Amino acid sequence: MKVCKFGGSSLANAAQLNKVIDIVLADPARRIVVVSAPGKRHGGDTKVTDLLIKLAQTALNGENTDRAFGEVAERYAEIASELRLGDEIVQRIQDDLRSRLEQCASLRPDEFMDLMKAAGEDNNAKLVAVAFEARGKKARYANPRDTGMILTGSFGDATLDPESYQKLARAFSNFDGLVIYPGFFGYTRDGKVATFPRGGSDITGSILAAAVCADVYENFTDVDSVYPCDPRIVEEVKEGEGIPTMTYREMRELAYAGFGVFNDDAVIPAVRARIPINIRNTNHPSEPGTMIQQSRRVVPGTVVGVASADGFANIVVEKYLMNREVGFGRRLLQVLEDEGISYEHMPSGVDSQCVVVKEQFLPKAREHRIVSLLKSALNPDFVTVERDLTMLMVVGEGMCYTPGMLAKACLALASAGISMSMVNQGSSEVSFMIAIRTADRNAAVRALYKAFFC
């Protein structure tokens, strides 16, 4: 059995939805279909999720929602009209949207925002189920609440309650025919809608694949395969072949550092259940895509990909004889924990300690407070904060036990006139990370691509 997920670009309009139906009907093993909200129809278009955020914010501001409501409703009506699905499904979607809007006054802003955002996937799943029925295929819309998709944590950044796996497995054991499942959201234990981070439909698909022990999790998007680096930065990468196979570890590292083709959190459920992930293209379904699995044949000295992500800051704490102070690192991290800040990387020197955090968690308004707390707790010689950093991630199982890989990257960056703020080698040796100024990001990615792939 296969679980397959289709992204927003695959469901943006009626023509794309027809492609999705053809793909699913071509393989009887495709039994569970996870859908995103309709994405962009063209370059200047707006995703339905963004329209819903606008609608929710309009309601929270106490403004008239008619126009924003119409923009969302029209997207579904257009698809239904082109597929001749009738007025009933359109009315059903509009009634659902109105019902959600009516809850604005009774919910906290974050709860209401999640309720509205989830409407994109939820209503699209209902529409897609009707579209399959119109093509003569028995299809059933499944609600995450009824099947046991229980989430915990913060609204907008929720995680799965581990007990959900057994509930989902039991729920799907009684299903027959084709199941259309909305991605991106679930329900808290007290019945409120909560969403995963953006791109969370990937996570939903991975969770379902693990719950039902699928043979493969197919993730359909708008690229033929995973490329070694971002084709928007290095256009010539499209001329070569994509990555045919990669390991879970490689994909997790690359997805974390900006590989937008797959949500990094979505790898985890499939990894734990040992479910292969197949990245494929809705527009070219005959292409085999990229298979992500436990292991692959590795050529020593090779790199599978180069990724980059901006939006980082580096907190540098310097103190002479720091290494002799028992508990210094713990006290440093305790300050960040008390302030609700998680860290990404923590390289250190003899008399210095760096903590890399996402810049969004360290706004300028809080920087002075954090620095003051660190000085009070640690009595350091200096505390400085570097902003506007990009993390470059060079990844490949073939780097393990191969000398000179980091030197090759450093030489490439030096030759391009790019200075490094920090270097961190992962303990597994499957990756290393280099921090640079964000202004140098594109030039750095091109230099590393040329060094490792040309």
C-alpha cells in the first residue's frame, strides 16, 4: 500500500487536480491521498493558505470580511465549476468557512488563526473526494479528529501526540476504497484545531505512512527530483541529473538547511518506521524521482547536496579560563531556556562559546535583555551578537572518513572572497556547517556547487 501526498501546486486548479486523479487511478496501491490547500496557479497568484490568513486577520481586526471571504470561496468555486462538480460542494465549503468565522470572538487569536488556516486543506480534501467520485472512483473524505490525529504543543507549531499512531492504525484498518485526508492539521485533546508548521502536509503524509506501515510514502510536488542545490541560485543544476537516491540522514540535514522540496520534520515519522519516501513530480509522473531510504550505495569522497538557510544569529560569549568553570555551558543555556529560546548549534573554543539561534527568536528588542542576563549569570569578558547569518550545509554519506572535504569547501569559499564566521563538523561526519554573511549566500552556494559537482 502507498500513501501519497500532493502539494499545493499539484492542486492549484482543475487541470492539476485532473492530473492528480489520473496518477492515483493509475496505481491501485495508492490507497491514502493526503492533500494540501490549493497553491499558486501562476507566478503572481496567492496561495489559499495565505488568503485564509488574510481573512482571519481581517476578522480579528474587526473589519468587514466580505471581500476576503469571497477571495477564498472563489478559488474552490472555480475548481468545482471547471470539473462540473455541482453547487452542493461549493455551498458546503462556504458554509464551513462562515461557521469558522463565527468562532472569532470565542477563541484566542492563535486558536482562531489555526482554525482558519486549516480550512484550506480540510475543504480541499472534501472537494477532491467529490472529484474522484465524479470520475467513478469510490472515495471517502476522512476527518483528522475522527481518525485520531491528536496534536500537542503550540498552535501554529504543533507536534503529534505519540498515542495517535495506534488510533490512526485502528481507524484505517476499517476503511475501504480510497481515503482523501487533509494535511497540515489535527486536533488537541480538548477538541481545538491545531496546525503543524507551514509545509505541514508533508508531516501528515509521513505520519499516516508510518501509522499504516505503508510500503512507500510518495510525495508529489512540482520538481522531477531533488537537486543537489537550489536551482533558483544555481540555474545550471537543472541541466544535470537529480539525486536518484539519498539516505534519511542526508535528507534531514538538507531539509533543515533550506531544501524547500520537503519539510525537515516530515522525515522523522518515516525514518522511525523505515518507510521509503519517494519525491516525484505531478506534472511528469513517469519520472522515478528521488527515493529516500535507510541506506544507499555510497562513493567515498562525494557530496549529495549543498543547502543554505538564512535568518540566523550567533551569540558569542568569551571568558578567559572558561574551560575550568564547571557548569558554564549549562548556565548559558539555562538563560536561553528561561527566555524560551531554543538553540540550533553550539560550537566552542577554549575561552569562547557560540550559540546559534534563529533570528526570529532574538528580536532586537530582546537582545539587550538577553545580553544583560548572560553577563549577570556568567560574568564573561565579552558578549557579542552577530546577525544576518546564513548557514551553509554540505551533506553526503560519502564524506565519512574522507580527508580534505572541509578543506575543499573552505578553499572554494576563500577563492570566491567569502569569509566564514563559524565552522561546525557534525559528529556523524555526514555533514558540516559553515556560517557566512547573508549577503554572500548566493555566491557561496555557487562556489560550493562548482567545487563538489563540476
